[in-house]
Amino acid sequence: MSSRAGAGPSAGAGSAAYSPPGFGASYLHNPKPSYPLMARRRGLEGVVRLDVRVSAEGIPTGVKIRESSGHESLDEAALIAVWHWRFSPARRGGEPVEGTVVVPVRFNLEGDIGG
């Protein structure tokens, strides 16, 4: 999972180096979304891209769909899961700050759900 995407408008502000929030570190223990049973039975697959605003403490403060999978049940499952995730906060000059990251969530029947 890439944690570099979606640095947000504050990425270039100030002279201190900025790094966006991250979500891929294994120590964060973010659970994969549940694959909705009806979506699985119908063979629905897709990728949901979410814009996630992350506090300086690494907690999501806003999650919205940037790009739908085309299936409401998959989009909803991704939203619910990511609201419960924890993130590595963005950093500016080594200090944690609020930031935004784009989180892709893939629903694939042949493979695993992933980012």
C-alpha cells in the first residue's frame, strides 16, 4: 500500500519537509473491510478510493469517497472499515500534523481485499 498519495494542500506550505499520513505499516493493525455477502454472491468487485483526513494523533477525522467502486455495498464496507483505522500522522519538520491521504481499497473475489 502506498502511503505517499494525497499529500493535500499543505504539502508545500512552509519550509520544513512534509510527509503525508501513512496507513500501510504493519504495526497499525488495520483490519481489512468485510466483503459484503450479497456483493460476494453477485460476483461484485471493484476499487474504492477514499479521501481520509487524519489528525496529528493518527485518527481519521473525515472519510469520503473520492472514486466509487460502482457498487454501493463495497463503497460502504470500505468507508466503515477505514473510519476504524489508525494512521501514521503526517509530519512537518518531524512534528506530527493533520494531513490527507488517498486510501485505495480493492475488493477482488479471487484475491484478498487490499489497498
